[in-house]
Amino acid sequence: MPLPKDFIWGVAGASYQVEGAWNEDGKGPSIWDTYTHWRNSPVHNHETGDVACDHYHRYKEDVALLKEMGVKAYRFSISWTRILPDGIGSVNPKGIEFYSSLVDELIKNGIEPMVTIYHWDLPQSIFDRGGWLNPEIIGWFENYTKIVVEALSDRVKYWFTINEPQIFIGLGCYLGVMAPFKKYTDGEIFRMSKNVLLAHGTAVRTIRKYSKQEAKISYAPTGPSFIPDNDSPEAIEEARAKTFAFDKDGYVLSNSWWSDPIFLRKFPDGAKEFFGPDFSDFTEEEWDIVQSPLDFYGMNIYAAMRDLSKLSAAEGNGELTGEPLTALKWTITPEVLYWSAKFMHERYKVPVMITENGCACTDSVHLDGKVHDPQRIDFLKRYIREFYKAGEDGIPLIGYIHWSFMDNFEWAEGYDPRFGLVYINYQTQKRTLKDSAYWYKEVIETNGESLWK
Ligand code: NOJ
């Protein structure tokens, strides 16, 4: 049986992308609120997450949709500034109340809540104090995590500390194409990375210490994933080496930059030489924190990379001429789920959960009132089959979480890319289950058997 009986089929979303209610009930501003409101905002069409999917007000309706889809888990993130409007200081009871009610509603409907503590919406006031560059953020993040864990861990068992440091540091602070849209030097990125790693490890310890039940913890990284050109051992080795390469221009976007410290207690080979005088190692006590044991490997994964030199350009991945692409022009490369699951498990030695996978399509409501999205169904069938095959090869797999539950605010790309299994009409907030939602329901009901139909 490649997938265990208790395999977790879920869907995901994130606070800023779906909630809206950006300044309601005492919520403070995050950097995404600031930069989307900026008159020179680089976000597509000057769109903002002010209303987004209005999930803050419609969460009951949304949980009913999750139930209709038959999902077993919902991965969502907490907005730091809903809980602590200034990032530090006094707690906003309304913020706690919202997430607590959401968790209750999920549990009432038999859906496992999975919490991501940080999905990029850094409190503006913490950014003003230096953000990830200020080592005090480790303690601030610890305090925030403790508050959330004390409030929710009687009902929440699954936790993700941070989502895609590759992106919030790499695209946010290195390439400057996501909030805070700034470019820092390599020396600064090195210091930020250490603070992120320590904040992550400290949060893991905090969850273990304060959780009211045995917690399952990971983080949700992404990174370049390579597929071997053929089945020869040399080609497999080459793909593996590139998947974990320390590329001097794209190191901050890589797998090994973040996961080697966390799982292997080391910086990737080449890092020390590259940073020169900017390099400073962790102390043994700090390494103990960074390497706090995780229960599984979370993987956000969408497309294979074909050319490592494209990594730092943030434009394409070296696609072949005329290769099939999604609406966001990401390559359709299903085998990446097989190879990455295998490579990550072999290197980091823990079971694997896909924490995000999916595609943007040009969806619309058809004349019959339905949303027909055969491209997404075909995409998912191909990708999940490959993941299933990894299970057949003995890789321990514990879950597949689809991105996304519903269409939402795709960061700097705004609302055009539609990743959801549920279609959102942003003018009316009407939700419509796409064909893929019904297709996914059957996959879940048959624990993956229907993928082979
Ligand atoms: C990565 C991020 O975690 C999520 O926020 C984003 O919307 C999807 N992938 C799609 O780009």
C-alpha cells in the first residue's frame, strides 16, 4: 500500500492571501499592508489583500466547502498582527478569538487544522525595528509562537514554523521583488538567515514545550528541484547534486541553504568561502536550537528547475522551447514530485509531506454555471501519480496538501493567477467549486486509487 490508510489529503491557504479585514478588530499592519498601499506599489494592478476572499468574515461558509470537498486537513497561517498588532506587546483578544473559532469550526466538521505560524506577513513595527536583520526577532517570534500555541494546541496538533524562507528572504530581501521589496547585501542576508534559522528552531522548542498534546512539527520550504535526464546513476547523481547545490548567486533560494542547517547541522559546502569575513558560525548551543528535531519534511513544490543559472534571476527555470506551461508560465514537470520526495527523504531522513502543490489556470465560470478546469485535473493527476510512485518505492509519505483551497491574492501577481479548487468571484465573493474540487474529492475518498482511472 503506497499511501498509508491515515494519509492526509488537504488543501492550504495563507492569512494575507485570503482573510481580508486588513484593519478590523484591532489588527495591526504587516509589511504586505504597507507595501500594497504604497503609491508606487509594484503589485500587479495595485491590488491589495484588504478584502481578498473575505475569509475573515466567511470562514464558516468556507469550512462548509472544505467539508463538501471531503478534505481531511486545512493548512492555514496565522496573521502575526491579528494576534499582536505591534508584533510585540499586548495581545489582541479578537485575533485569538478568530483563529480559535476557525479551529473549532474545522474540528466540528472533522477537518484537521494545520497551522503555519509565519507566512510572510511580518508586522510592520517589527520591520521598523530591523525585521529579520535584528536578532531580537528571535525572542519576538518565540513570544508570538507561545501565545498561539497556548491558545490553540489543545486542538491543533500539526504546526509549520515558517513558510518558504527561500521566498520571504530570497525574493523579499535579496532580489527585492516581494515585500519589503528591498535588496540587502550578502552579509546582511547571511545575518538574516541565521536569525530565521534560530527563530525557526526556537519556535520548534516552544511548540514542544507548551503544546497541550504531542505535536507534529515541520516547516514548509521550497527550492530548486531537478529531474534526471535519464535513468543512469550518473544522471540521477547530477540531478541530486543540482537539487542541493550551493549556487553563489542563488544560495538563498536553494534547498540546502535552509535545510542543511536544520537537518544536518551544517551550512552547505562552499558557504564559508563565499561569505569570507561576513561568515560567522553558530555556537554549539545555537546549533542545538537550529537542529531541533522535526517530525517530517514539508515540501512546497510546483515545477522542476532545468538550469541552475536561472535560479537567481527569478524568471523562468530554463524551460525547453514550447514546453507545456501553466497560466503563470511555470513548467509542467510531474516527475519532480517523485524525485524530490526521494532526494529529500534520502538526505534528511524523515517522512515527506507535500505542503503545497498545484497550478494557476485561466479559470472562469462557464455558461452552465460551472468551472470546468480539465488542465488542473490533468496536472494534478500527473503530479500526484508521481508522488504515489515514490510511496511505492518505499519513501514514507504522510500527506499531500494542495495549493490552494480557493483562488486568492497571489502576492506581487495580484488576483489574476487562480490556484484554487474553489473559484472566487472577487466582485460578489461568490464561491464555486471547480470540477477539480469534485475530482479531488474522489481521490480522497479512494485514498488515491482513483488517480489511475
Ligand atoms: C508558495 C507560497 O507559499 C504561496 O503563498 C503561493 O501563493 C504559492 N506558492 C503559489 O505561488
